[in-house]
Amino acid sequence: MATTQFDGNQLIAQLEGRTCPSCADGRLERGRYKGNEAVVCDTCETPRAQLW
């Protein structure tokens, strides 16, 4: 059985630049949230994904 290896950096790259689902004006950008690499809205600062 083949396994798929998940790369969190690929997830961040896919989310980066998308519109924020939490606010009307924001875009998702790579950043930090509580010390972790994350994708965060540039307007409302809501994290959409973070890597531990």
C-alpha cells in the first residue's frame, strides 16, 4: 500500500494569496501565529493554518 507524505509547506503555499473567509477585505499571507509558521489574514489576523 502506497502512502502519501503530507508537506505542511505545500499547504501554506496553496493557501497563500487566497481571500480570507473570515473578513471581506483580507488576503492570506505567510506569517507566524503563536510562534508557529502559519497562514494568517493580513487584515483581521485570523490564522487559517499553522504548522507545529
